[in-house]
Amino acid sequence: MSIPNSLTLLRILLTPVFVMLLLSDSPVFQQLSVAVYIVAALTDWYDGWVARRYGYTSRWGQFLDPLADKILAAAALFSFASLHLADAWMVWIIVGRDFLITSLRSYAEWLNQPIVTSRSAQAKTFGEFVVIYYILLLHVAPTVPVLREKFGTLIATLMQPEVLFGMLLVVTLSTIGTGALYLFENRSFLREIYVRFRSA
């Protein structure tokens, strides 16, 4: 197995570790969850760099890498919903759209018909990860005594339910919008998939 694929697999394996640590009652474990999430996220950057630098590309990697990203993001969002930091209905919309589009992109790659990600979709993904880091860091920050003492009031203000709802609502609306645009722009490919499966 190539280095990029190994790193992608590591990202998937770290995901349940992250969830268990974050949902733990132990402040230390919650703090470790941040480290695990950052390490998992960094493997995405590093495996991409290695693949480009040394030419490690494979159809399996093209399928697994974006899927691993979505698994990690979905795990964080569902964890937030479990902690009542995010509304479940918004999480389901975001995750459902992400896996649908990722599946279509992966299938297109498998057919050697790669689909280029639009700038709006890239902006949506960037915004989604900003919100994930925002919630994760501010949720865990009060478990660190020095941060709780110095910034407790500010953290509580930034973590107001109205603030979190507004941020996730923006992500949800952009998720719906970019998803619909994605499907519209690739409608010919979708018709091809329909015909392919109908005749199978």
C-alpha cells in the first residue's frame, strides 16, 4: 500500500478514536480529541503532498481520500449533535449532501470522467471545516483551567446556541445550494448513470 493510501486509512482509523475521546467525560480525553482531529486532518494535507510530489496516484486512492475526509467531518458533526451543539436536522442535510456528491465524484473518477469541483463548492467545504474547528476548539477550551479562568466569559458568549445555530444554518444553506448546482451542472453525467444502471 502506498504512503498516501496508508495515511488515508490512518485518517479513517483515527475517526472513531476522535469521537470516543470527544464524547468522554474526562477533560484530558476531550483535550486529546482535539489533537487527534488535527493529526487526522493533517494526514489529508500530507498524503496529498506526497501523492503530488512523488506521483503516487491510484484509482483506489482517488476513491478513498475524499471519502475519508467526509467520514471525519461527519463524525465531528454527529458528535456535536450528540452534545447538543448542533441541530440534528442540519447535520443530516450537510452529511447527506456531502456523501451523495462524494459518491458521484468517486464514481466519475472510477469511469475516468473526473468532475471538477466548483469554487462555490470549495468555499462551502472551507466554511464547513471552519465551523467544525470553531465548535470543537471552543467546546474543549473550558476544560483547560487557564483558558476557562481567562476567557470563560468570552467562550460562553461565542458558544451561545444562537451563534452556533446561525453558523450551521449558513453552512446548511450553502450545502443545499452548492449541492443543487452540482447536480444541475452534471445532469448529463447523471443521465448517463441512470441509463447505465437501467440497462444493467
